[in-house]
Amino acid sequence: ATLIVCGIASQAHPVADQPMFQFGWAVLTGTNGGLRPLDCTTPPKLKNGATIQIYIEQKPGVYIYLYLLDSSGEVDFLFPGEKDFYSKVEPAERIFRLPADTDQFELTPPGGQEKLYLLAAAQRLTRLEEVTALFLDQPADPLRKEAVIRELKRLRQEHSSLAQTTETSVPVAGTVRSRGVLFESFEATRVSAAGFYSRILRIDHD
């Protein structure tokens, strides 16, 4: 299988009286000069062997979910990664690195397009959590995998109108630390949305 990430189309959407929320994200790739953000306006093209790390800045009041649909059709639940995470942990001011610290994903054959489904909402997406929990119990079951993909697409379609979203580029200072590791400065995407936000981040590789 393969690994992941960045670039394209986006929709974020709500209902007029939905609460506003904010959070940040970036997809970083390893370069000779350290980790640098990928430009996600169109699907970037990377070579097999390229490395990736995902940055998520969570804020209070926003439930974030991240899934990978890889080029071979497999599904990975990348964030929060545990089926009962939000039953134990309320959204708070926290920074996450996927994978943690200085680790990075590596793009491996077969080539193709990786898709990251990034969803965020002011309320827990309980139906998505339920089908994800069933999938995690039996990840080899194609019906359970398909149920996750179907729910991701349903949520995006349900919220495809009434967009009220702003995306801005913001600097992340190099003072960001994780377990004592100092990270370089880079630009992240800061999202302000009402009620619901989703974006498919795509990456082509060969």
C-alpha cells in the first residue's frame, strides 16, 4: 500500500446559525532543507520514497477527523485514530503531528493518487464514528470499509451548500515543540468555518 497526501478541492459548509470554529492543518514533505508545506491548490506530484508529515492544530469546540484512501483502495483512520477518542478527550488547544514527533510517512509503490478526507465539525460526527468503530473491529471486511467511504461521501454531499468558510495562510513558528523536538517554521492553513468543513487533499505519486 502507500501513503499520502495533499491537495485539492474543498468544501466547507453549514447552516446559518451553526457555531463558528477554527483549526489549522498543513501537509509537509521532507526536503534537504527540512520539512516544507506542500502547495495544496492542485494535487502535487511526488516520487515514491518521498516523505510526508501532517500537522493538525486543534482548537476547543471542533471535532476533527482524517482518513486516508490510498491508491490501492485501502482505508486508514489517521486522526484521531482511536474509535472512542472523543468519548474520552474533549477538543482542546492541542497540536498533533502525524506520525508523531520527527517520524514521517513514506510514499511507496504502487503509484497513483492518495486521498486524504479531512472533516471538521462543531459537533461529533457520531454516525461516522460508529461505522469507523465497526471497520476498526474488522478492517478486512470490505462491507465495513465501504460503509466508511459511503459515510464520508454522504457527509460531504449533505453539507455541500451554504458554504461559509475562510482559509488563510498563517506562519507556524519554529518554536513548536513535541516531546522536546524543535520544528522549523512553515506556513499552515487556518480554517474558520460554520458548523462543518471538509476537504479532500490529494497527492499523485509514481
